[in-house]
Amino acid sequence: MSRAVEIDAVQRRTLEKLVARPTAHAGHVRRARVILLSAAGESGIEIAKRLALSPEQVSRIRRRFCEGGVEGLKERPKAGRKDHAVSAATIEGIIQTALSPPPPGRTRWTTRLLGAKFKLTSATVAGILQKNGLKPHLVRTYKVSRDPAFVAKVKDVVGLYLQPPENAIVVSVDEKTSIQALERTQLPLPLRQGRAARHTHDYKRHGVLDLYAAMNIATGEVAHACTESHTAADFLGFMKLVARQYPRRELHVILDNSSTHSTPKIQQWLKQNPRIRFHYTPTSASWLNQVEGFFGILAKQSLRATDFPSKKALRAHIEAYITHWNNEPTPFIWTKPAAAIIRSHRRMLDRISQAVH
């Protein structure tokens, strides 16, 4: 019969806390339980049965405790090969190379290219890149506005979002052009348990529609019109519709710099309706127009992967979605002040002026 292991009160509390800790390593907890059971007088054979260990493993754990106390039960470094370790200098070389322009004819460094250059496996290189937050395989797009009036326009538009004029209506206006009426060549298969909805990759085209939308930034309500063309006359017709929807009120319209938004006929109409004022976003800054967020939601929730046998069906589908939206409209709350946008814009301009090409 094996002799009981003696532990003092401090050791017992430490081991019991370790066993109760949900994030502790399973092996460490098992060794602590061996010592607690041994201190309670359990034999090595009984402990082995209860914890699914061999008697020899129990003996080794008891010996570790006798030689090193509670600290002796901690995880030990694993034995194994050391010749595959990568030096700090090599890691730094991989990082700097991955950040440098790729070889001629290549768009980026790959793990195989880096592995061949530094005589390492691609898996080793991939692990180094991952640990250092480098993802050469990912590329994102960006566009920085070069509008000379960027600061003034941002202050104007953001001011309308954060502090709209009293007793005035502010609407965000834009058009989503060339919405295609696509009909799949075969009937789509519906969603089922354990299986996603499916549709064919090929389709028939039945034409396109353009959607004009004006979102009331205070209420989230959307006025809209679907047209089969995208001309200045179409835009003017839509603006007259919006003006009729908000009569006898000062109307501020936020819109982008499309050529159809500033034709002589538009300018003449604005002179005849002084209560209506246009506020243009900076060039290459459509993200500043809140209705763009609505278009994104519309594309995801209504237009993506939907079958339309005709433009008439597409029009009815869009109108049904907007009607449902206006039953429970959701306004977008703008929070970023103009000063923060301007600082970020200046930092980006400085950054791209110093970028490596």
C-alpha cells in the first residue's frame, strides 16, 4: 500500500483553487487531483482507476510533488526538435521582404516565394506572417477625395446631419443605376434544413431599371421613383416629386456631384424654388451620403439572388420592399464630427503622398 502524501493548508487551498478553475490546463488539473486524493489516503491503484491513469503515471506525479511541491506540478517544456526554430533575424527579414515590392511579374509575395527565398517551408512562413499580422493575400480598395472644397463640403453636410435647421426637412438623395432584371435559366431550389438555397449561375437579362431615392434623415422614410433611363430630366422629375411630398417647408437636399444634378434646367428650377437648397458631397466621397446605406441594405435584403422575369416584376419587388421599409422606417444616426473626418482625410493624403509605388 502506497504511503499518503502530506500537504499543508496552504498547499491544499492552492490545489483546490486550481481544480476549480475552469480555464486551467486539463493535465495540470489532473495532477492536482492526484495529490489531493493521495492526501486523502487513496491508494495509487484507486487513483489510477478514478482518473484513467496508469499506476506508473500516478507514481511519477506524486514524485514530482514530493520533489517540487505545488510548483512541481506545472506544465513542463515539451521535448522535441529544436533545429527547426527560426532566428529573430530571419523573422525580421521575412517581415521586411513581405512589406517590400514583390518580384517582377508578381502582384504580391506568397508564402512559397518567401519560403524559397529564406529556405523555409511555406507553412513556417505562413505562421510567421500570421503572428505578425501580415496578410499579403488580402487587398482592399480605397479612394481619397481630391476635392479642393473637401473641408467646406464636409462641414456643410455633417452640420446638416448633426444640427439640422429648425422647421426644415433634410433629405439624402441619390440614384442606384442599372439594377438588372435577371431570370435564372432554371427554377431556384428553396432553402431546406441542412442545405442552402440554390440557383443556377446562368441567367437571362430582361433589362435594367434606375432607382431614385430620397431618405428623410430625421425619420428614415424613403421617397422613390423607378425609371428606365438616367437623365437630367429623370432627376428633375424626381426632385419635383420630393418637393411635392414636403410642401411649404425649407428643404435641404444632400447629393453627390453627378453631372445630372447641376444642369442649367436644374439650376433654373432651384432659382424658381428658393426654399430648396442643394448641398453637394465632396467628389469621391459618396460614403458621406446617408442614402447609400439604404442602398446597401436594399441590395442585401431585397435584390441579391432574386429572380425577375421582367422589369415590371423588378419594379413591383422594389416598391414592395420600400413600402415595407416605410411602414417601420429606420433613421441612421450620424455620430462622427466633421473635424474628425477632416483630420482622417489629411492623414490619408499624407500617407499616400509617401507611399512606395
